[in-house]
Amino acid sequence: MVNGKTFRLALDKFFKSPVCQDARVQIELPNKELYDVVGMDLLENNILGDNQTHRLVLRCQKPIWKMGKIIGKL
């Protein structure tokens, strides 16, 4: 599980580059399928613990157009 602090650190690093600011955002499923992120919601939970009062939910869909093959990981 990724918490909000870790997610924020990754996003901060990502957005340091102007090229990354316009990058396509996708989610990779366990079967290696890639989906486009199309929305996100901040939701409130029933209080289960101090750190479980809210969640960020990313909505995704199958890509409308395919991207080229991945050539490397930065």
C-alpha cells in the first residue's frame, strides 16, 4: 500500500521536469495491462483509525489509443 506522503514525494519528483508535467498518466495492472487514469476522487471513510479517515481513488479506463513500446525506466 502507498500512503499519501509517499505518493506526494513521488509526484514532487515527477513534476520537477517540464516534460513530465505533460506526461500521460497510466496504471499498470498485475497482468501488465496499462490503463489511462481518467479521474480521481478524495473520499471520506468511516473512521477506522487515525490514518484511515480518507482515501484517494483513481478511476481508469482502457486506452483509446495505444502508445509505443516502453524503451526504458527512468
